[in-house]
Amino acid sequence: MNVEITFLPSGRSVLVRAGTTVLDASRKAGVPIRTRCDGKAACLMCKVTMPHTSSGLSPLNDNERRKLAGLERSGTRLACQTRVFGRAVVEVPEDPYRAAVRKQMMRQAEDDELW
Ligand code: FES
């Protein structure tokens, strides 16, 4: 059975087989999620948030709960540990390096307007 998952803020959706991890679904959708451990729940770089109550996702497993240490209460999940079993929406935070570059470019554009 295929299920749909949507990634915000891009709004890209993809159909994946039920039980696919959010990380693998993001790769199929072409939505980059940072990772260093490639899905072994070691790097904690694949954090995503659930903007809505997403009943289509697997419950937290013990490993994920231990790693998140309370962050799950704010809707944070590890994309590599969370599986999709029904319609789901997840929000992918902006890459911090890309955000830094974007801010620097905005500052530069503001400075250019002054001259
Ligand atoms: S990919 Fe490293 S913790 Fe999820």
C-alpha cells in the first residue's frame, strides 16, 4: 500500500510504500534532510517537526525517545527513525549553512542599496 507524505515548506509530496522512513521518503521527493550517520540515529541532524497532529506516522521508538530527550513534546522527530503509515505532513528546517548564506546575502543587498 502506498501512502502520501508532504514536506514543508516546499510543499512537495510523494507516494511511498507504507513503512518507509521519512528520511527515505524525503530523498525520493528530492527534499534534502541533513544526515551524517545515514539513518543510524547517531548524528541527530535529521530532526523534522510535525506542524499538525500526523496520525500517519509511527509512534516514537525507545531509541528515538532517548535521543530526543524531551524534544518530541514540541513535535520534533528523527526522520531516520520515523516511518510513514498514512497521510503525513512534516516540516524540514532550513539548512543552517544555507540560512547563514541567505542572511549574509540579504545584508549585502541592504548595504548595496545604501550606496
Ligand atoms: S540520520 Fe543521523 S540521527 Fe537520523
